[in-house]
Amino acid sequence: MNHYMLNIALPARLTEEFVLLIPRQRAFVNEKMTEGIITSYSLAKDRSRLWTTIAAESEGGVMAVVNEFPLRKFFKVEVVELLFHDHVGVILPQMSLN
């Protein structure tokens, strides 16, 4: 499985249609994160850019996921294949046998 970084440019002006689709976008992203397809999802504080990493076999597989995003028609995306993608996962507390 390969990892890809997406650099997504969001529109400067958010329309009502865009804002109404945000809950569907978040639900879709949460579903793909649970499936291990989307491995990170970050929004710039000024809401101008979104960065996400996706695990897929090919760039075509990445674009298949991107094209399912409810907000897809509102943004431009640049896809970069990563050599590696290290990240901190969920860390469970160690069990105590006491």
C-alpha cells in the first residue's frame, strides 16, 4: 500500500451550499479513517487549505476516494506520492498487572 499527501486549495468564499455539505464531508472522512484509507486530515486555521493523507494502491485509487468527497466540486487538489508516512497512532495505556 502506498501513501499519498493531498494539498487541497479551498475556495476563498464559502457558499451556503459548501457550508451545508460540511457535515457530510466530515462523516465521509470519519468513515474512511475508520477503514484506514484516510490516515490524516488537517485544516489550516484560515480555512484556505486542507491536507490529508490517503493509503491506496495508486494515484487512481486516491482520485477515486477524492472524487467521492461531498465537497469535491469546490476544491483543487494536488496529489504527491510519499516515500513514507510516519504518524502517531492511537496509543493505548499499558495494562497494570497489580
